[in-house]
Amino acid sequence: MNTEQLLQALRWRYATKVFDPNRKIPAETWSAMEETLVLSASSFGLQPYRFIVVDDPALRQQLMPHAWNQRQVVDASHFVVFAARTSVTEADIDGWIDRIAEVRGMPRDSLAQYRSMMTGMLLTPEFQPQAVHWAARQAYLALGNLMTAAAVLGIDTCPIEGFVPAEFDRLLGLPEQGYTSVVCCALGYRSADDKYATLPKVRRPKEELIRHV
């Protein structure tokens, strides 16, 4: 892919309002989409989130009234709820240290300084009340990664913040798992009836948004 093809894909992308409910993302393509979530960047690499792919049509119907009855919830091929950790614990950090040691084949003791850096920031009384907001920002990084990858592959997306997190949390059983929903994303293929698909993309001039110093 060259630079023009990349920009073309991003100009083609828009927040899809009407999905074609009869078109589904192929399984192999969706598997790649899930990998883009796994490969997303996060602070310390901790990945303080979970991605809930809601496959059950009945559950999607239950969620829709708590998302301002937006049809994307039920009509899109796939619907993902991004859930952030509500707190960070020493067990979370130790589990991540164990994972690094396992994957990279290195002694756990060699990661002591890295562990100390994480605990020194994430376990402080000052940080803990902000933990869920920090985790939510990491989830948004993954959302951006997913949407960009989808555009490159010709898959439509619609990020959704218009929903009631408490109701989503209840229906998905998130509180007992230590998570809360922060944003959603519908993915699939635009309907021919979506009038927004042909509207010119409106953005501020680059010169207004980007500053070189």
C-alpha cells in the first residue's frame, strides 16, 4: 500500500449510519480484525481492557434500547463493546510480568525494575481513582487501530459513545469481572440507503490542526 492508497481508504471511511444487515464480514477477515485489537498499543503494554464481541442477536436486541435505539447495534455484521478495567491491582501487574517472561523466554527477576516502575505509578493512592479513566484511554487507542485497519480492508465502522454504560455493564455482566463499558464499535458494510455515504468528508484545514514548532 502506498501513501495515496492509505489516504484514499481514510477518506472513504465515515461513521456509517445504516448497515446492510445481509452482508457479513468473512470469518478470515474478522479474525484479522480481532488481531488488530490484540496488537494495539497500550501503556506499559498492560492492555487494561477487554473487547466484548456480541454475537448473540437476542443480546444485541436487548442492548439497542440502551444505545438510543441506534440500528447499527443490531444491523452491523459485528458489534464490539470496549470495556476498561475499573482498577489496577498488583495481581494484574504480576500477571503481565509473568506473560512477558514466558513469551520472551527471560528470567522473571530480570523484569524487577520494570515491575517496580509499574507498581510505583499504578498502585499509588493518587492514581487509583484515575485508573478507570486511564484504562479507558488505552481502550480508545485500540478503537482507533481497529477503525483504521477496517478502512484499509474496505470494512465500514461506526464508533458509538451514545449508550448507557450501566445498562450495558449489567447485560454483559461486566462489574463482577472488574470492567466497565466505555465505547462501542459497529462493523460491517454500508447500506445503499445510507445517504451519509456520499456526502463530502468535512474536516478543518490541515494548517489549522497541525502546528510545527
